[in-house]
Amino acid sequence: MIYGWSPSIGDPTVWGWLTVANYFVACLVAARAARIDRGNAAVWWAASLAMLALCVNKQLDLQSLATVVGRAVAIEEGWYPYHRTVQRYFIEAICVLAACGVAVACYRLRKSAASVLCATAGLVLLTAFVVARAASFHHMDIALGFVLAGLDLNHLAENAGIALVLAGAAMAGRTEAEQ
């Protein structure tokens, strides 16, 4: 146990396990696309690794470990009273880095196939989702808990990003295999 955190299933619901399965399938399909679409293999391997990392994190809830370690360090170092300010700067830095990453990806991939652009859109959506979840501000938790057609916005947004990555990888595999 680390600062009161221990590994456990992060989302033991049907939707949680379905999301894990979706990440894993997207990982496998992106890896297949990397072997077939050799011109974009680096993109597909990166997508595959991202899906695998998010798959593992979905159920191990590693961001909670980061939160409890950060809280413990803040208390031990005496700056916990300022943790909201530090948290805001941290999230802003993540947003800036994510935006820069998206800008670079869009520039570098501007002439890419539709399959790559589709997967990139999914990765952008997942990046936005991860940043929003990392913020874990109360109002963000409320927004992601919004229910639409019986489903949490949290699950809809995450699975929509996975679906775009999966669709792009499937298109790449199918298009290249047909040629």
C-alpha cells in the first residue's frame, strides 16, 4: 500500500470492463494496421501502445496513485494549502503540451490517409478526455457524470475516442490488404 493507495479494479462496472475490452481490441487492430500499412507503421504502433497503456490504466487506476503521492508530497513539503493553484498550473501545462502535440500531429499528418486522420481524431478526443479526468475538479466531475440516453458522458466520450482509433486502424488494415 502506497500512501493509502493499493492496486484495485478502478471501474468494476459493465461499462468499465467493456471500455477495457474496447481499448484492448483497438490495441490489437492498430498493431495489425502497423504490420499492414507500413507507410504509417509508426503512427499505428504509437496508437497501439497508447491503447495498451490506457487499457491497463483503466482498471489499475494509476492516476489515483499519482494523486495520493502528489497529495502526500504536498503535505510533507508544506505547500498543501496551495495545492489548488499547483493543480491548476499542472492541468494548464498538460493542456498546453496536449495542444502542442495535437498541432504538431495535425501538421505532420495533414497529407495522411483518412484512416490515419480518423485515428488521430480519436487520440485527440482521448487526450482531451484524459486531461479532463486528470483535472478532477468538482465541476469537471459533474460534467463527466452527465447522463445521456442512460449513459454517462464519461463512458460515451472515452468509448467514442476508442471507436475512432479502432475505425481508423480497421480502415488502414482493410485498405492496404485490398491493394
